Amino acid sequence: MDDLEKDLYNKRLSPAQMKKHRDILIRLLEHEKAEQEQEQDQKRKSNEGKELNRKMPPSIEEYLKEKEKEEELLQTLPPDLSPYYKKKVREYFKSLGE
């Protein structure tokens, strides 16, 4: 391309140079057309992700309910019980739940 520029500036034109000039022009036009098609192509457009509401598995729901029951039981226990008796009470309520 630089050589072609120099030849045009120095007014040295030959059929080979004219062919080179036409080839460059064709390539530029093809590139421009490709860019326009790329902008109009629907395949390249992105879609925003959608948030799905997933239902919690039954096993996890059951575990959370049991944990909540245990927490309620711990809150109802008198705080002056020794850790040994607290453990026994927990085991008792756990055996009732099964």
C-alpha cells in the first residue's frame, strides 16, 4: 500500500499498479460490508439471564424444621441446668421426634 501511495504521488501509473489499487479497494469494501452484516446479525445479540425460583429439596426443608425445633427447645430450657442435663434433655426430645 505504501508503494502504491508513493507511485501515485510521483505520478507513475502502470496497469499493474491500477490492478493493485482496485484489489485494495475491493478488500476495503468487502471489509466494510462484513462489518455492517455483523452489526445486523441477530445471532450475536445477548439475552439477559432470568432468575429462577427453585424449590428447596424436601430433605433440606426437613433438616431446617428440625433445627428450628431444637433451637426453640434450647430457648425453653432453664439456663441454670448443667451441661449434662441439657444434653440429656436434648437427647430425650430428639428421641421423641423420631
